[in-house]
Amino acid sequence: MWANPEWCGSLYPPYAGQSGWLADYARVFSAVEGNTTFYSGAPRAETAAAWSRLVPPHFRFCFKLPAALTHERRLHNIEADFDAFVDSLAPLHERLGPLLVQLPRDFGFAELARLEALLARWPTGIPCAVEVRHPEFFHKGTAEVALNRLLITHGANRAMLDVRALFSTPARGDPALAHAQNEKPRCPLHVLSTGGQPLIRFIGHVDETINLRYFQPWIGQIRLWINQGKTPFLFVHTADNRQAPQLARRLFQALSGALGLSPLSDFAGERQARLF
């Protein structure tokens, strides 16, 4: 996300107006996971056009399909509404990263044909990522083999939800950590790329040392994908997301040394604080 008032004073200037948040976000980071579409549906065309004007050409929006399509209707008879959702993003088509199909925890092998129908309809030129949570897709059996073959056939990316750091310790009275552990699924991590834009969702712990330990193996994997000509997407969450920008910056620093990446720009709020 980018609309978080708790980032004022760090990523954003103190008391900054919301209208400037996206531009400040895009000066530092090159992609955003758009959660608003999951809860609120498609943006208005004029809103999408305004977002497009606020970000540089290399910036990518990775919106989630609305929950009304994935969770309420479970991909059943959604063709017209899916087309309308994609059409609403037309002002951003050149700035779209993988659109995320986040499926319910009980969406399993028996409904895989619905996902196949959606992927067959998926518009050319817009990347797709699929996040599954049903246990049978993590047992390396018939269901997982069928899922992976389907994704590879359509060039869709299997989203990798990494919750190992989050669940590495008990909450021990930390309400934010306890809430996150209760909310997030405890899925195994299967690292594989089924498309050209591997998508990692790293859910962090409150302890930075733990986060760095669990993130370390990703550095070599991301470097391998880049060397293969792929474009990995890495999204970072923390227990309550207050420190998500700082964690994203810290993990990027760990990556930059190994991959020779340019440093991130300063956070606008921190830069302003130094001036005073």
C-alpha cells in the first residue's frame, strides 16, 4: 500500500497531505502492492489516470483482484466483471506489474478449472500472479503438480508467501505480532518461478535480526532469477505495517551489495527532519 498515515514523519513528511503520498512513495520504491482493489473494487478511470501521472515510467502497480471475484464468487461466472476490472485499469496498463489473484484458504484442487478459465481469459501483456493457500497445493502431490503445470502453461507467476520469520517465535505478549500470526496463513514456502515475474510477499517479524536471517537465502535466489532475465517483485509487510518501509529499505540494502543495485532515495520525512 502507499496510503498509510503512520508513515508520516518517515517515508512521508510530517503532516503531509495524502495527495502527495504516492509521489513520495514512488521516489523511493519501484512497485506497490495495491490492496485497495481487493476490498473496494476497481478504481474510477480518472483516479487511475491520476495515479499514472504521479509515478515515473518504470514504476509498477500490482493490484489484487477484488475479493468479490476471488472470495465471494470464487472465480465462478466472473467474466464480465473481470473484464470491467481490467478495463478500469486502462490508464495504468503500461505501469502494471503482476495482478494478484489471491485465492481463499479453502479454494482447492476441485475448483482449479475455474482458475484455468480465468487464466485462459487473461489479457495478453498484463502479468498475472496467483497466491494459493489450500494445504493440498503444498504437498507436492497431484494437486500441486496440476497447479504448477497450469501456471507454467499460461505464464502466470505463483506468488510466494514467506511467513517463516513471522511465525519463528511466539508472540510473547506483543499484540501486533499476535494479531499478524492470527491473521496470516501458516503456509509452507515453496520457492519456484512459473512465469517471468516471480512475486515474493515477505511477512516480517518485529525483530530485525530474525528478518535478516530468513531473508538471506532470498538474495541468491533473486540474483539467479535476474540473471535468467526474469523480473522479481518483492513486497514487504511487518506485523502492523508501521515499520514496513524501514524493513523494505533494510532488505534492499542486503540485496544491493550482492546485486550491484543503486541505493534507494532518502525518505522524504527523514530528509525534512535533517533540514531542521
